Amino acid sequence: MPVVDYAALTDVGVEREHNEDYIAVNEQLGLFLVADGMGGHASGEVASRIAAQTIEQRMLAGAPMVQAIMQAHEAIIEGVRSGEGSRGMGTTVVALQLEGDAYQLAWVGDSRAYLWDGKLKQISKDHSLVQMLLDSGHINEAEARDHPRKNIIYQNLGAEEQDAPQVSLLQGQLHKGEKILLCSDGLSDELDDRQISEVLASEQDNDRLAEALVAAANRQGGSDNISVIVVSAPEDAGEQPEQIEADNESGRDTLVPE
Ligand code: CA
């Protein structure tokens, strides 16, 4: 097995009393995951934990990542029924599976993945109202950044009104020297691309990078829980870029902006 170097860190932030984020790494699966829970009575942290554990368990049992994410949605709804959490709880998820230098990235909601190759590129696309407004040309990047409703996501795992979440899927290949950053919005809301890039350019060591990213978000206010996972390409990764984009969405939008 090629050596994959990574660091994973979650932090409650400055203003919150609970950490509703949940991060998980399974080296056997090459799985790296950030879930950002929501819901009253501390049930957000129940939802993100159920999601992370279900995805890991189902993948260990042989399920493909997207299927495991669908099953996590069911498991959260079941968690409400059984009283483990409370009604309305849900979670985002962004999950990366690395096999050699090939990766699969899947996500629901607005937890993000970025590719770092000396430049920062967001490779996930938020399932958010603001992203829709951006895509349809109603607002520009600067307006998106400061939009008052930027935390509204139109789907999450556990939402009972959804039969099944739309899981976005991206496949690609990591090249020598590249890294993938997974994060919750506690990082990406506090730091813009330039600020994230400055941190990533400042340091090679993944542990120190994760700490520096969390510290930078806390310096900007730390208004939400902050989770980061930084994963380096395997040492024997190839040099040639190739990327295939796929999406399991059937074009069915669950929310249409005005
Ligand atoms: Ca959050």
C-alpha cells in the first residue's frame, strides 16, 4: 500500500457550546469524511455521528459510497423514530474515497472539498440556495460570499420530506504533490479562497496545516464548528491530469429559487 499522509481535526469554534460536526477516517477503506449536523436539543451531533458511522459500516460491508450515504439518510430517520435523536435533525456529508491515486468524492449539502495543487480549486458544489442563485446568474461571487441566506441548504441527510437525497459524485485522480481538503462550513464561511490558499501555501506538514486552518477560522470569529481533513496524494501518484465528472442527479431540483 502506498503511504497516504493525512490529518483530521475538528474544533468547537469560539461561539458554539457543542460540536455538531463529526469527522471520520478509515484507512482500510481509504475513506475520509466530514459531516456537519443540524437540529435542536443537541441532536445535530447525533445526526452527524449516525451518518459517519453508517457510511463507514456499510462501506466495510461492501456497499459503494453513494449507496452507503443513502443508507445513512435512512439511519438518521430511523434514529428519530427510535428516539436516539429528535425530529428535524439532519446532516451534510462530504466523503472522499482514495484507491491508489484515484478518488471518488461524494457529498450532500454544503460541506466542501477543495483540490490544492499550488492553487485552490473547489471541487464540490454546494447544495445551497446561494449556489443555485449563483448558477442561475441572479447573484455574483461577491454577493454569494456575503449573502444573508448563505447557510440555507436545500437538502441534507435525514430530512424526512425527502425520499432520498441527491448525492453528487465526482471521480478524479490525484497527482504528485496534490492535496484534497475536506471541510465544514465553519471553515469556508470564515475564510475565503485567498485565505485558505495562504494557509495551504505556508506549510507542507498536514498536521500543522489542519491546526493552522482551524486557528485561522477561529481568528476570523470561529462562529461555527470547524472541521478539516487534509489528505495528500500517495507518494507514487502519477503526473498526468485527468478528471471525469459525474453526477447522479436526475435533474430533479428540490427547491427552485424565486
Ligand atoms: Ca456548520
